[in-house]
Amino acid sequence: MFPSFQKVKRFGATAFVSTLMIPSTWAQPEPSGPPPEAKNWRTVLVAQGIRHPWGLTWLPDGRALVTAKHGTLHVLEGDRFVSVPMVDLPEVFSRGQGALMDIALHPQFEQNQRIYMTLSTGSEKENRTILVRGVFDGRRVSKFETLFRAEPTKDSDQHFGSRLVWLPDGTLLMSIGDGGNPPQRIGNMLAREQAQNLGSHLGSVLRLTEDGKPAPNNPFLNRQGAQPEIWSYGHRNIQGMTRDPKSGRVWANEHGPRGGDELNLIERGRNYGWPLHTYGRDYRTGKVIGKEDVENIVYPKVAWVPAHPPSGLAFYTGDRYPNWRGSLFSGGLASKDIRRIALDENGNVVGQERLTVDRRIRDVRQGPDGFLYVITDEENGRLLRIETK
């Protein structure tokens, strides 16, 4: 059983809050600690040995593919990882938060062997997030194409994003970070203000065709001065994104500044408020960022104060843990845990609990066998399976 939510009070809230309880005026939640611990579960080591793994996906034959921060790819063979050669992958800018990031198979992978990856590329003075596509023949990846480049470029090593989710119509969602914290500037504005600039890809979720072009029916496709790829905007730095296959809802978790991490329900054309409204504080000044009341923005389904901070997100549909079916699982970096977020049939958050792993979690995915798997962000990165006792 979950503890009941407390009603939100002005300048006070629980550490996580449901949008059903958000009043017309909303203020900075006060820290009140993490959710309660889940019971009767354990982690099982599957394999280890990847230096700072980042993204995880599953091949049709049940093997896992794992990307790593510094630009390597690995396949799970039994209980060990084997390096996968990549021919002509663009050079990865892996300084700071830069990395070879997410990986996803094309929906018709068994016919075309195509894999998609996001990565940061460029130099210290000029870098960006890009989307690439290659062909995996079971031994190596070759025939790389760069399908999309985020604009504008930046000169910081922060906030690249980036996660990928395929939609049933064959289009691809891709998240892009806002570009960095103050005093970082891009053009004539703070980098974080790019998230409200429809002329920039930064701080947004994009919807692309399989070839990296703007998808039909995108909300800003015909708006002068707007980037036609944008699906939603006002995001700081999405680090997990997943889709509920039954309802079609797309969920994302993202980092807030100095607290105020969020879980959002991503919808077409909506503004998620960053940096006009947030639950976090400026790293340098300690002051609350934005205003209490902002019109025409989407408030988060969950605001985590203190910070989670999240990375990786899975919607569970399997049979291994019947009581967890229909829940979201959000990996935590500094919190070194996984947050189970229970939802009702309408997509409302009804409770949370945490699975403490004591390792930084970079990604969470459901495997083809119905188990949940996580990869850990460490020098000797691990693939762990979650089992119930």
C-alpha cells in the first residue's frame, strides 16, 4: 500500500505531487524525502565490464545492445559483453555530459537491420546532438548516415538529452536538452531560454520520419520561424522517455535544476514551462527559477524534491511482477535507486515507492522475457535484472 498524497499547500508540498491536486497557484514544493522502500525484490547481476554504459535495447534474438558514453557499442553474449565494431560512426564528443547516448531498433529491424542512435558530436567550441542510422549485420554496424542535427550549436558540455521512442505510425520521437546552465549563453539569450524558442531545437521533443525529416502533422510545421520537427517544448533535459502501448501515452522524466526533477506526460504542441516555471533553484544563486503562475503550460505529473535525478524510464507490461503491471519505472543517478510510479487507468499518479540499488542508474528497460533490466553508470558498468522474492 502507498501512503496517501497530502494536499498541496502554498509554498509546501510532498516530495511528489499529483496533477489532480495542483491548484490554480503553484509554488516551490518543500523537500520531504524520498518515497518509501519497495519490499520483496532483489537485483541479479547479468553481466558487467562496460565503461559508463548509457543506452539499452533488445535484439529480436533476445540479446541486448548497450551503448557507452565514450562511443563504443556492446552486445550481450550469455553472461559477458562483446564489443561491436562500428565503421565510420561520427566522432563522439564525450566531454562532460556528452556521450554516445540512446539506441533503438527500426520497427522493421528484422527486414532492414537498421539501428538508430543519438550522440553528441563536434568540439568544445561548437557541438550539438545528432541522430544517426546504421546497419547491424550481427557482427558490426556499418553504413552510417547522419539523419538529423540539432540547431543551434553550442559551446558547453551540458544538456544534450537524448532519448528515442518509436510511435505506431512509424515516426520517431527524439528529445534534445536545453544547452546548459547559466552563465552559458547561446546567441543573445541564456541557454536555458532556448527551451521557449520555437526557432531552436534545444529544450524540446522532436517528431521525425524514419529518415530524420519533419514528420507530417507536426504542430509547428507551417509556423513561420519555428523548427518544423518540434513536437513539444519547454523541457530542460529529458533523460528517460517511454510509451504505454495500450493507451498510447508518452511519458518522459527530466532533470530540474538543483531539485525539481519532473515526470511529464508528453502531448502534441504543448509547452512544459521550463524555465518560466520550475520546482528547482539556480545553481549559482540558490533562487527559485521562474514564476509561481504561468498560463498555458503543462504542469508535471510528478515533481521530485529533493532531486531524483532521473535517467531511463520504462512502462511495465509484463507478467513477471503482476502487481507492478502498468507502472512506470524511473532510474535514478545520484539517488541510486529506481522509482516505481503507480498509475490509474486515466494516467494519474496514485503513488510511488523506491527500489534502492546503491548504484547510479543510467537506463531502465523491460526485457523480452518480461523482467526489468537496468544499466549502471560507473567505470565497470553493470547490467542488472530485477527479480521478486
